[in-house]
Amino acid sequence: MSVEVKHLVKQYGEQLAVNDISFTLNKGEITGFLGPNGAGKSTTMKVITGYLQPDGGTVLVNGMDVQRNAVEVKKLIGYLPESNALYYDMYVSEYLYFVAGIKKIKQKWQSINNAILLTGLIIEKNKKIGQLSKGYKQRVGLAAALINQPDVLILDEPTSGLDPNQIIEIRNVIKQQGADKTVLFSSHTLQEVNAVCDRAIIINEGKIVANDTLQNLQQQKNDIATVIVSFREQHLNTTQLQFEFVEKVECMAPGHFKLYTREEQLVRKHLLALALQENLNIISLQSEQQTLEEVFRRLTLGS
């Protein structure tokens, strides 16, 4: 079950919220959808799920056009929106029964019980939704998204409002679902994306600026590389490591240094030459991988 987004465009008045973006989501893969506020994430998700009409481009779910085959496509999708709208006067089980009816699920109570079990709502199932904490309300929304055992899951900020223990539980649910589903997962918490996702799409000002595995994104070359070197000898100072092409040296601890450079290989050669010349012992010499946060900032702020 794949989702194909082709040259998608969405405009609000004079604002171009989504600007000609294309990507594919694959079965068995959890894709993180990242971007600053207002970048176009929620708009894209609403178009994929058929809640918004695009101004250009197409979205195909299992080969079916979302606009032309809206009813059929919605049967395949589970959607948790950022603004998780619920009926506060309904009981949890009652609300899920209502959702199961809308989705025309035949074995309603079996599907309801499965969704309640998956999302950890057992002790709350007989309460009114309005009595629940924000975290449990979020779980009700996730249960509603999972109730029809969809092939595609679109989750917009699914861990919003959860405490650390609940976040771990919901992460595990998403990972479990991602084993045989197509999952698009939006979050402002980059730790969540690292913990849950296989791949990340980063969108900025309505355009995709990155689409790759997390490992490849973190290995992308920045203009400034970071070389970390550790010597057994602890008497060295930053001045002795201020070679040509080194823009900055930081001493992290006696004998341990971080060098910033645009010529990583040349700096490595200088360090090895220094060790031979001064009879020094290098314990470790490595390049520091960019964090996902650094990649995100570089692609969305140019820093």
C-alpha cells in the first residue's frame, strides 16, 4: 500500500502553503514529516486524507486518486489530526462505537476492544471524554484512527500532551503499526522522529528541502565539518592545533579537542603529522555526525 504525492499545490488567498511537492510513502515504513510552524505539514496531511481539496497536483493511495475516489480511499486511511476534535459528552466506548458506525465496520465491538487495548484506554473506556486528561483524549483520537485497521496511518502530532511514560507507550503502538502499514508521522519533537521513524521528509515554506533516511540525512556534508581528536598526553593546548584550514578549536577536556574545518581530510593529515613529529599518542580520531536537530536547523534556517 503506497501513497504517492505528485506536484501538490495548496494556496490560501495570497499564501502558497504547499508549493509543488512530490514524494512517495511505502508500506512497512514510518516516515517522519518535519518542518517549522506554518511550513505546510498539516495542510499536506489534510489533502492526503481528502479533508482539503488541492489547487494543483494529485494524491494516489494504492493507485486511487484521493479526489476522484474519496469514499474508497478514506476506508484505507486512519487519520489523527493535530486538532483532535472529540465529543466531550460521549463516553469513550460510545464515541468509538459512533466512529465504527460512520466507518461501516461490521464487527464493531471487536474492533473497538482492539483499539482500546492498543492505545491503553481500558481503565478509561467507561468515562466521558470530557473527564479525561489531554493525554488520554489524544489516545481516544488515536484509537479512532486505528479502529478500522487502516492500511495507511496519517498522524499529526500524535504524542502531543502525553507524559513521558505515555509517549513511550504510544511510540511502541506506532512502531507496531508501522510494521505492515504506511505511516506518515508529524512531530515538532525531533527525538520522537529519531525514536520512531525510518525516514524523514523536511518541508520549509511549502517546499521539500530533504527526503531521505535518518542515517543519510545525518551523514550529509555540511560546509563545516567537525573532527574530534583525543591524545593520551594532556599538556596540549588549542594553539598547537590551530592548523591551516582549522576555523575553530575547542578543548572539551585535557587532551580532548574538537576542530571545526572546511577541509576535513587535510586537518586529519595535519593531526597525524603532528603526532609523529611530537611523539604524541592519538587515542581516537573521528568525525562527528550531525544530529537531526542540526540538519533541521541548517535546512530550515540556513544555519
